[in-house]
Amino acid sequence: MLPDQHISAIIFEPSSQMLFAGSYNGKIFASADSGKSWEQRDQGIVDKEIYSLASQLVGGKPRVYAGTQPAHLFYSDDLGKSWTELPGLRQVPGVEKWTFPGPPHQAHAKSITFHPNDPNIIHVAVEVGGFLRSTDGGKTWTTIDSINPDAHRVLIPTSDPGKLYGTAPTTNCGPEVPAGFCVSADGGVSWKSMTPRDFRIGYVDPFFVHPKDSNLLFVAGAKTGPGTWRKLHTADARVAQPRRR
């Protein structure tokens, strides 16, 4: 149990059979017994809320990543006992413009994904800052400018690593900017929106892709942006699936 913790991210690391949970309270916990007991493991991460967790094998050993608010990226090679920052994430041009509408107006690293065949290729979605890409294991990064920078989620499907999926809402960008549920076939150089501007989910966020079939997927979100939810007393949330041809 994790009382008094606002859990924001949770993952299962298969090679170690361990669970990891991150909280808005700025803590990371690990469990080796399927969640019956937890140990705090966040040495090296100070004064940052945990927004995302992810893991992959690097050199045959598990590496766990944590994305935070303010938007920073950390990794651990000892199953969370110690953490090291990848400072290159914050060395891209325009980082001083990263922000978020709600207080404390700080951008956060909301989503992390890896190329299934190349551990050096990492993508991070920074809300609001953009989709970032590294090809050297996180040492250096570039910002993908061809999609709405209000980046929510990013994923390279294991069953089709030539694709890159991303979600960015249509509610706060012009019609000439790709947004919604988008797909790229060239590593993010160009994007195609799979959802029209009048799509019933204007504020897209999470999505799920079947691990063995990249065409079997679901996307979820709200009809409009968070600014209207309090006024309307509903987010009018919904889930959609692409039509099969």
C-alpha cells in the first residue's frame, strides 16, 4: 500500500519482475512482490514530481526512466536505487518557452517511448514543449516541429517499429498544424493526423496499441479542453477505435 501518495505513473519491469510507481509527491517506489510491499527508491531525484515511468533493456540489463515536472529526464541502472539525469533534454532550443496552462505553469515529461530494435532511439512528449527525439541514448535531443507542441503521448509500436504514434489536442492549434491522434512513418519528420478536426475527441490524450497488431488501437480523451470542464461540469470523455477497412 502507498497511503497519502498521488500515484501518477506505474510500470512493470519484466526482466526483474518488479513494479515501479511514481507520485506527484516527488517519490518513486519499487515492489518485488506484486505490490504487497513497497520500498522508496528515488535517490538522485530532488524536488520534482514524477509524471512518467518507462523501461527498456540496455546491454541486456534493465534501465528504468523517469520523466518529471519540471520537465527533466532521469534513468536508473540499478532498479531505482540511484538515479542520474540526462541533462541534454533541457538543452534544446526553446526550452525557456516550455510551460503549462495550469499552476505552477511548468512543463512536464508526460510520456516516454523507445525503438524496440535500437535502445539509443528515445522519444519524449513534453507538455507543453513538444515531441523530442534522441538517437544517442538520451545524450542529445532534437525537437520535432511538424506537430502541435502540446505533446501528450508518444509510442513506437513493437509490432511495427517503422511507425511513430503521438497525441496532441486539436483544441489549441491552427488547422495547418497536425494534431489529434497522429502517425509518422519517418521518425517524426512528418505527421499525418488520423482524426479529423470535427472528431468527437478534440482533447486526445491516452491511447493503446495492441503489442502484436499496430492497426488494433484505441484512443481516449475529452470532447474539449480542460478550460471548459468546470464550466460544463463534465469532460465528456470517450474512447474511439479506427474503422477497419
